[in-house]
Amino acid sequence: MQIPLLDQDNPRFPDPSGALTEPDGLLAVGGNLQPQTLLNAYRSGIFPWYQDDDPILWWSPATRCVLSPSDLHCSKSLRKTLRRNDYRVTVNGAFNDVIQACSEPRDDDGGTWITEQMMTAYTELHDQGQAYSLEVWQDDELIGGLYGVAVGSIFCGESMFSRRASASKIAMAHLCRWGLEAGLQLIDCQLVNPHLVSLGALSMDRSIFIQQLTRGRDKAISWPLPSSGEQPARLEFNW
């Protein structure tokens, strides 16, 4: 099967149901990473994922990893961590630092899919108010966080990082708690991995995910988030 080559200036995404089964979810090649192109992709259940030496590759895997904010699993140790008073959480307080930290290689080969081109693209989305970051701090040190794209009542998570134990889990817990208050319906985690499963993420068939995305992508929600750099009120976690 031939993979569609997208027009660089006016990319039009094919139906995600036509994505390859091997490699799972590969849908199209080319196009661009302009803000509107990215938003069109996310609104259709598609995301970019590629290495520096590759062309832009677009994916919509047959099985999606998703997390409902109400289903976040808090282990006994995580609940204990969340009750501590030695950290603070901000929103959009250091987007560039978060995406840079997420881009740092985690494998022995030094590879990363968050290229300079990707960082520039998501920073532009952030500047337009479409991409968010959550930051976890100890004193003035950034110890963890996550970032993603807001699509109506769906939060499309892109990546997370930790420099201290459970720091990314703290960020996810706060995202879920604020999301519950705001009416966030689903967090799209894209690909299944053990870390996300340990937090309560589940596998969902692509067709069902896209149905939920279609219902939620035009729902405006009011995020009850602290402003940049602000210390939020201590949240109550009852999981």
C-alpha cells in the first residue's frame, strides 16, 4: 500500500481508518507543522512522530492509549507524595523549558523524536493559546512536567519528564484534578506504555476514540488553572 504524500502548502489528511497496520498507524508523509495543520491533525485523531532524518510522518494507531481524568490511579506512595508541601505546580510557567526537557534523549543511542522543528511548531501553538504545559517545582528547580494540545474537552498529551521520583505523576495528577473541575473528558496519551498504564490509562479502539474526539473537540471548557508562576491552592486528592 502506498502512503499518501501530503501537499506541503495545503495538506489534507486522509481518513485515519486507512492507516497501515504495519507499521501500526502510519497514515501519511509530508505536509508541514504549521499551527493550523497541527490542529487539523489533532482534531482528526492524528499526530506527528518522526526522527530528525525522516520526513514528517503522521500517525493514527489502531489502538489508542487514553486516560479519563476520573480514572487516574493513585498508588499509596503517590497519594503520600501529593500531600507533601515541598513542591508547587504551575501552568504555562515554563513551556519552553518543559518541551526542552522532554526532548532530552532517554535511550543509549541518544535519539529523540522531539526535534528542533517540533519544538518550534509546538511553541507556536503555545503562543496561540492551544498548547499547555504543567510544571512541577521544588524551590526554584524544575523537576518535572508535561505538555500537550487542547482540543475542546480533549487534552492531547505529547510528552512528560521527571528529574525527581514521581514528578511527572504529580503533573498528571494535577492535570486530572483540574480537568475534572473543568469538564475535561479524556486525555489522549497516544501510545500504550507501562508508565501510563500504571496511572490508569487504558487501550481504546481507534474508531471509538475518534467518535469521542468528534463529540468533544468543539466543546469549550473553562480551565480552572493557576496563572503562570502562581502557586495553586493545595488540591485535595481522594483517589
